[in-house]
Amino acid sequence: MVGRLHEQVPFHFSVSVTTRRPRKGERDGVDYYFVSSFEFERLVELGELLEWAEYSGRSYGTPRGPVIARLSSGDHVLLDIENLGAMQVKRSYPMAVTVFLAPPSRQELERRLRSRGDTDEADIQTRLEVAGWQEQMAREEFDHVVVNDAVDRAVDEIVRIIDHPTH
């Protein structure tokens, strides 16, 4: 989806920091910055993260510097973050536009997680347990909720949001 969106709207995709192990094919500095728990805590303490949260027992965060530099240059910046992180960004930058990408159903979410082939059963169950809470929160707190039932339709809806970002 990110690739299709980028074909229509230029943006900088922020690379997150995480304490989880790389999945097969993921590259440090491209997919994520993979760091130790100690290094992650150091980044938090130094205020180097725009937002951060724990998800499924692992820490994730957005490096502040690159995002601020891109925004200062007038670029759109896309963050792929979870709900609590999005709320941190919104508090710091009220002009940020939050979009929650929702699965069409819980069953479809489970099918997608299983079809990836890189998520163990415990992680799948944890993600399914959290999904309902995340969507409810998003409907109450986010600026927009887009159902990812068809990639082209969802991308078109997100492009409209970017072109007309009123909250």
C-alpha cells in the first residue's frame, strides 16, 4: 500500500526504531533501525524519539530528527505507528493528520497475519486481542479511519485526505 500511495503523493516514509528482531529480508536502516533495549531507553531519555510505545512486548519509536528536518523542508512525512504513538505525535504537533488503517474484519486481519508466514502464533493472538481496542480508540481519537478492503480504493481515500487534510 505504501508504494502505491507514494506513486500518487510524494512523501518521506519515516523509518522506526525497534527492539524486536529483524524478520527475514528486513534490513537495518531501511525497514527499521534494530536496537537493543538499552539503546532504546537511551534514545527515550535523551528525547531523541518523537513518539514511542510498547507493542506485543517490544518497543517501537520514531526518531525525531529526520521527521522534523523533512517537515521543515515542506515534505509530507508518513509514520507507520500504533495508536498511542499517534496520540503522542498529535499532542506535540496538533496539525498532524492521523489516519487509522482498519482491516475489513477480524477474520480478514487474522488471515492476513497468517498468510505473511513470519508471525508466530503467540504474536498473532496478541495482535488479534489488541486489534479491537485499537480500532475503537481510532474511531474516537483519530482524524480519519480508512478501511483497507481494497488497496486502490484505500489509497484513493488517503490521497483525498492528504489533498484536503481538514480535521
